[in-house]
Amino acid sequence: MRMHKIAVIGDEDSILGFRALGVSVFPAKNGKEAEEALRAAARRDYAVIYITETHASEIIDVITEYSQAPLPVVLTIPDTRGGQGAAMEKIRRTVEKALGADILFGREGNA
């Protein structure tokens, strides 16, 4: 039986504790480093990739690219500053792209 790998991307303070759980951590100082880490983790067959909301909000388009495939599953988590709504924004943009309208917040437009 093959075990699926899990990764966490974000600032060091927010993700360091995940290492103790046996999860691979990819520290990133900014959105560019987070994007590089996300692409690297996806190439290395990580099935689930968590990314802190601060970094996710900077690379939402890249995260949306990965939502088109079954794996990896990319999920946002709060960082040490708390939740910022990036997860809801990702869901809104994905739904809007699929349906052509924002059914969650009632806005129309292009994703």
C-alpha cells in the first residue's frame, strides 16, 4: 500500500510545528518562494499540500491551476496572523470560473 505524502508551505513560524508530525515543510518568505515550493511539491507527488493563507493569497492563480486535477489537493490554512479569507476567495474563484458567475457572493464577471 502506497502512502500519500503531505506538505506544508508557509513562513517558518507558522509551519515549523508540522515537522514534528512527520509532514514535509517547505519554508517560504514570499509568494514567489511559495509558488516555487508548490510546484516542486506537486512534481514530487505530494497528494495534499497545505499553504498558509498569506502566501496563498499571493499565488491564488497558481493554486487554481492545480484545482483542475485530482492531485495534489491544495488547501489553505491560517498562519500565525490568523485567517485572512484566502480559502473562501479560492473557492469563490473556482466556482466562478466553472459557472461563469459568482453564486457565492452574487457578483458576475470573469474568473
